[in-house]
Amino acid sequence: MLSQTVTRLIAAACDGDSDARNKLYEILYRDLSRIARGHLAHSGSTLDPTAVIHDSFVRMERSLGSGEFPNRKYFLGYASTVMRSVIVDYVRERQAQRRGGSDVHVTLRTRVAGQALIDEDILDINEALSTLARVDQRCHRVVEMRYFGGLTEEEVADVLEVSLPTVKRDWRKAKAFLLDFLRNAS
């Protein structure tokens, strides 16, 4: 079964096996690509999904020795978090270059539904998610896995080892928190 193969490859990659790491990347590329496209669709970024995947995987390799990834779902959840970080770092770097390297405080701009996010929106959303993580880590993880990772509520419940009603409740709480935060940011 594929999930057992992936679990074995993750364990081997965590033990430093570079062949297992390469095979893991190959097997999970389609999933990683779906997650990257999801992040980029929400960001309006000019980044290429392949570049996000590659950059994320390079960053993730540093964490492979930690043994944090007991299975495919945990690994993909972490990949989603790293991808968001890659995109936010890209936006920050691009803004710093445009503004001569100085940080400028910006607010969320009103936009038409379906319109691509601008850099300031991405940073505001990142700030909202970071605040949510400080307030309620589990709700933050639910958002990461559902919205960016594309996991179903059932898969999130499995990864977090909580009930499905708990995930549904956390998802509603997180959406309400983020909406309130972003409204107050403007």
C-alpha cells in the first residue's frame, strides 16, 4: 500500500537515507504540487509551484532528522506550513527591494471578490495566522491543513487525533477569528 511505503520512506529519510528522500519527493510530488498551487492561488504571487516545492523541500530536509513525521498526512501538513513560509518570505523580500529595504506598515486593502491578493494582503493574512497560532494552536493547524493543505475534515481529525466535530468547531472558530482580525486590520 502506498501509505505504508511513504511511511517507510519518511522513516528512512529521517535516518539520513538520501535515496529514500529522493523517492519520497518523487512519490509525493503530485500532493506537494496540489498544495503549492493552493497556496499560490490564494496569494496571487508570481512564484512558480515548482519553485515553491523545491524551496520548501530544501527547507524541510533540515527537519527530516527530527522524526516529527510518523506518516504522509503529518508530512504534508508540515509541507503546507513550510510552503506558506516560503511565499511570505518571497513577498517580504520583494517588498523590501521595492522600498529600499525599509519595513513599512500597511493595511488590508478592499478588493473585488476573485481578484488576486496583493503583497500587503498576503502579509496581513500571515500576521492573522500567526496571531491565531498564538491564541489557539489547534485552530491554526486546522486552517493550515484544510485551507492550504487541502486535507478533508476527516483527514485533519486523524492527523490531530481529535473528533470530527472538534475539527468542524475549530474550523468555524478559526474562520471567525481570521475574518474579525482582518476586518480590524483595515
